[in-house]
Amino acid sequence: MIETMILMAIGAVAGVMAGLLGIGGGLIVVPALAFWLPGTGIPADIALHAAIATSLASISVTAAASAWAHHRRGGVDARALAWLTPGLILGSSGGALVVAGISRGSLTVFVASFCLFAAWQIARPRAEQATTMPERTMPGAWLAPGGLIIGAVSAAVGIGGGSLTVPLLYRLGAPLRKAIGTSAAAGFPIALAGTLGYCFADTPAALSRWAIGLVDLKLALAIASLSILTAPLGAALAHLLPVARLKQVFALWLLAVAGLLLFRLSEG
């Protein structure tokens, strides 16, 4: 019961952040699971791999709820999403197959490095486009290959890709709130394709009997059970709260995560 409540609490926080910042919740779920799983008997060598794979499975649910909430508010650019999706699917599924076979040390360094990059990307100030300027049509020539890269990196880190998708869409002319909404919707194909990719990996004996490959469905469902309820709350808060200030706070969390991951790796 305590284990389930902890997982549901993780999911609740991840859901709010997914809706609020368009990040899919993975940058909450992956560190939480990576630090928690070794205490449950999961060997350190596979804990991060399982955390990433399970995070993507939970994000499949969270991202769907967040995307629908943003769509209802007119915050999803359907054309941009259509250009992104094929690359997101190919990149995420392929990335998962590759990551499943790399070492703990290499994966830890990559995830920690991404956390540092994401902290910089999320916290740096951006000037919102003037409200009187017409919204520009984003070029598919940038969106299609961008989706491939975003999908691959997201599968390697266990995220919905928001820390990459939001900046890309924003730079291509999307207003910040529409970039967040479209990014939230893009998290669904990333998470679904990545989850399927990790399902083809060998299943470690230490995971529960509900595990398929590196994906522990028992953990993923517990996390998703509340995240699907709190994601719409986050989407509503995105239209009310000072998102820029919240991003700065979240960046501090990512810096702490990067430091802790590298510290634990150095301990062996």
C-alpha cells in the first residue's frame, strides 16, 4: 500500500508538470524511480534502464490526458503535430532499442548531461512574441527531422520531449502557450513508440511479473493512475500562473538530479 501511494504521488506531480510545462512528466518520474528502485531490490545496473522504460509507459497515459486538455483550449497546432509525428515515432522506437543495450555508466552520464541541458533550456528567459503579430506557419522542412532527433533523445531519457519540442516550436514562430500545448500532444507518440521499443528488450528477473521487457506495467499504471487526473489541472494552471518563474524552479530540480545521478555513479 505504501509503495502504491508513493508511486501515485510521483504520478500526481508528474501530471501537473506535464500539463503546466508541456514536458510529459518524465523529468519527474525517471529520477524518482531511478533513486527509489534500488531500494526495492532492483539491481543498480538496470534501475535507470527500467526507470526510463517505465516512465515512457506512464507518460503514454499522462500525455494523452494533457494533450486533450490543451486541445480543448485551442493550444495544439495540428499541422505542426502532423509534421512532427512520423519522426517522433521512428526516433523513439529506434532510440529505445539502442538504449536497452548500453551500459549503466554511459546511460547515467547521458541522462545527467541531458538534465543539465534541459535546465539551461527551460530556465533561460524568452521574450514572448507580440500579441499583435500574426502566428506564423511553421516549416515542415524543420519539423520533420526535428521530430526524429527529439524522439530518439526522448526515448533515451524517458521523457515526452517537451524540453526539446517547446524550444523548437517557439523558435519556428509558435506562441509559447501553443508551443507548450503542441509539445504535450507530441509526447503521446514519443511515449507509445518508446514503450513498445523497450518491450522488446530482455526482461530482468528482478522486475515484477507484470514486466514486459524493461517496462514494468505495475509501476507504470500506479504512476499513471493519478497523473491522468492532474495533467488537466496543470494545463489549466498554464493559463493562470507565471510559467517563466515556474520553469526556473524546475531547472533547479534538474540541476540537483544531474548532481545526484553522477554522485551515485561515482559511488559505484
